[in-house]
Amino acid sequence: MAIINFECKQCRMEFDCDVGDISINEQTMRPDFGKPIVCPRCGERTIDGVLLTELGQSQMTEATWDL
């Protein structure tokens, strides 16, 4: 379980989301999440529909340190 802080590109709300297990896609070098990203206002979002906040960047680094 990984809690990551995002900002929704649509409504600009910052929120924490449990994205489950995180892995890195070897082809795209982008994160793959075990659970969907869900904005409390807009609903399910793709990785392209959100931004990582500064806190979220730290959380992602910590969550993927061992990968």
C-alpha cells in the first residue's frame, strides 16, 4: 500500500490516494499502480490527469526506492 499526494489537473484539488503497489513499466519508464487514482471531486483519473505534488514526489521516491 502506498499513499501518494496528487493534484488533479481538472479541478486543481490536492488529495492523497492509496495507489496500492507501485512498479515501474520497463518500456515507458512510468509508474504502474495497483489501484486506480481517484480524485474526490472528479473520480477516477489517469496518470496523465494528475500532477505529483512536491510531497507526492518524495512519497514516490520512498515507495520505489527498492525497485
